[in-house]
Amino acid sequence: MNNIFKFSIGILSALAFAWLAFVIGARKQFGDLEPTSSILEDNGSIPEGAELFPKQIAGIAQQGAKEYISLGCTTCHTQQVRLEDSGFDVERGWGKRPSVARDYIFHEDITIGNTRVGPDLANIGLRSYSKEWLHQHLFEPQSLISESICPPSPFLYEEKDFDTNNAIKLKEDQIDKPRFIVPSLRANRIVSYLESLKQDYELPEMSFIQQDEEIIETSELSTVSESKNSDSNLSKLPTWLASQIASGKEIYMKAAPGGGLCFTCHQPTGLGLPGQFPPLAGSDWVLGDKERLIKISMHGLMGEIEVNGVKYNNVMAPPGIPPGSLTDQQIADVLTYIRNDWGNSASSVSPAEVANIRSTVKDRAPMQMWTSAELKSN
């Protein structure tokens, strides 16, 4: 009986400590955040007359946030520009700086999200999308981007065959006759909300990150599952990153010397084959430890593994034709590609990182495939 009492006290103490750490601690750290100026005085005070950020958004945009959530947009889009080392979102052009807690103090419903089937929208209001483009994308995404997987919302509009004062003419490549749509109040709220999303100010805890690389503009809003180098999302990629991803995709799909032959097992979609070959899309192995990925790319993998909670038991020969022939650059490129396609979003892999790992396993036999247990212990 005495042991049960002590055990109960221990459990209650652990729960109390967790509550203090995660509720009281978080409240103390973030609960009193208020708008502030971009730069503070030496004593930490706000300069007199300084403009304060963030700003409250308009009422119609606040209503649009609720409509945005009701449509399920949060399922596929995040609203958080992450630190460079966890996805280089700034380099993608998804924001001028990483997002911080203060950015969300006026958000009644914080829609940070955790899935990027589509690109991050924290700064969609800063991109060159007209109100008409946003309405058409909401009405029928595929009329703008044929490969989009974003579900259309025609119920938010009244479609007409003729122009009216408040109608929007749809832009289409091939049409028999013009089409027009009239937005409902709900549609106008959502577009107002999207236009309000902009973190275009610096804060004392996070200033803009300078980018010297040349960037490439693309124009996709609804999916990042296509090539980052051509017609995918509305991101901006540095030329080195766009080139690396394009090279990696070619290696992934190539069934000839210089290629990895990866698509035969993991499929062009990155979804793998159920029960046989694990998916790469959303994989905790792909998005996790880079050293583990590099080792597998050099020597292959065998035996039972668990990916996203599902067990697989198969053999993966070292990628390449012949097996294990990929260079440091090729391994870096293909790993960067799989970490940034099919909705994945993770930092790139450099040839120097591959070379460093190769030097640590130089005594390992070329076809001596790794096991899950070995990778965990190394």
C-alpha cells in the first residue's frame, strides 16, 4: 500500500512538473508579447514615435481566417517561415526572415500547420498575385495550374457567361467562350485574408536575412510535388539549389550509368510500394538524420526497418549503375532532391558532407549493406 502511495505521488509530481513547464513556462515566455518596434533603445525600450509591429489585420481578413480554416486549407499549407538549417525557407523566397512567436499575437486562430503539400503562405500577401488570380485559384486551381491537387471551391462563386460590374473574367489558355465568376462574401473574406499575410517587418529578436544568391521565380501556389526547378510552387530558389534539385531528380529517374534507378522501387511519386518498398514522401528517414541517408546511399540497406510506424523487410542495393557507383556530388544531389519533393521540406546535402561521411567508412566493403541496428549504433 505504501508503495502504491509513493508511486501515485510520483505520477502526480511528474504531471505537475510537465504542466508547469509546458503551460506556465510557455505563458511566461510568450504570453505577454506585445507589438514592438524593429529596433530598441540600448536600455531595451521602444524609441519614441516608432512604428510598432505586428499590426492588427482588418476585420474582413479576420473573418477570412475562419473561412480559410473551414475549407481545410491548413491541411496542406503552413504559415511559418522556418530557420535556414531546418529547410532554408528564406532561400526559397518564402519570407525575408524566419517567423517568431510575436508574429502571431493578433491571430485568433494560429494556423502554423505541419504539412507542406503546398508552399508556405506566411508571406503570400507579398507575392505578385492579383486579387483576380487569387479568386480564380480559389474557384478552380487547375485552370491556372494544370497539375494542381488543390480542391476547387466553385460553391463560393456564381458562374456567368457574361460580364457584370463585380464579375471576374477567368484567364484560360484554351476556351470556346469567356467565363466570368462573381465572388461571394465568403470568397472575398478568404482573399482578403490571404492578402493580409505578410511578415514584411523586422523585430528585435529576428531581423531580415540577407540573400546574395541569384534566385529563380516560379509560379505554383497549390502543390510542391513537382520539380522545384521548373513548374512547381511559388518559391524562389537560389541557382545552386535549383540546379542541385534538377540534377537529383534526373539521377533518381535515370536507369542508365550515372543514374540511381531509385524510381523502380520508390516510384516516381515517392510513395513506394505498400508492404514492399517504403515511401520517401513524408518519410521520417528521409527528413531525419542526413548521415544515415548518406551511408545508405553509399552501401545500401538490408533487413527490417520501420518507416513512419510501418515495418518493411527488404534489400536495397547501393544506388547507382553499377551499384555503389554514385559520386559524392551525385549522392548529394539525389538526397537533396528527395528531401525537397513530394511535399518534403528539409535542408540540402552538400558534396562535402558526403565526402566527410565517406572518409569515416572508408574501410567498409563496397557491398556491405547497412542494417537498421548498425545505423542506430553508429
